[in-house]
Amino acid sequence: MKIEKKFKAFIFNTMDDNKSIIIRVIVGLVFLSEGIQKFLFPESLGAGRFLKIGFSHPAFWAYFTGTFEIVCSLFVLLGLCIRLFSIPLMIIMITAFITTKWPLLIEKGFWVMAHDYRTDFAMTLLLLYLLIYGSGNWSIDSKIKEILKN
């Protein structure tokens, strides 16, 4: 029972501020857009990109990743279970770094990689913020937190 209570507290506990809404909107809309584009433009952003990177079964991974980006982004926008749904997005960002930015660093150097990585870096830090501080007052997590207190 204690573990369940601690888990719920971790998932739904959030900072008592209104600032996180801005970060949630940025993260949510960027990942929603990227997820949808994997379906709209499969040759350049979906299976074709995953094939170019070197993934086996690129269509599966493109649609799998796109679906996760869409679903998780909706939860981020709603502010529901934000810590839980930030984790798959963080895994996507780490995978993107390892498969696309690390080879760029090795082949072309730091400054080329830094330029190409700027958006991914910002998104990773914003996800880290959400993972640490939660979704803020204007969220479903905040309402659930109040219910759990009573």
C-alpha cells in the first residue's frame, strides 16, 4: 500500500506554479507535430528517414515512434501523468542523439553537431524540467493531487 501511495505521489505531485503550462505547450505541440509528420511524410520523416539512419524494419519504428510522440504529446498538453509520459519522449530524444547527432559529432565535429542538435537539446532540457517539476497548477495532475490529498 505504501509503494502505491508513493508511486501516485511521484506521478501526480507537481509544483504549485503556473509557469509549467508554457513548457507543456512547447513540448506537447512540437512532439505532436513531429509525430503527425512521420505519417504525413513517410519518405522524408518516417520510414525513409529511419531507413537512412540504419534501423532495421524502418516502417515499424517510424510508425511506432510517431504514435508514441502523438499519444505522449496529448498527455503532456493535458498535464496528465506528465512524469510518466515524459519518459518515452526522453527515450526518443536519447535515441535521436545516439543515432543522428553522435555520428555527426564524430564525422564533422562539435560545431556542426551543436548547430544541428540545438532543437533536440532544448526539447531534452524541457522534458527534464517536466520530469523534475511536473505539470504545474493548470493541469489534470494538479486536480488529481488535490483529490489524493483529501
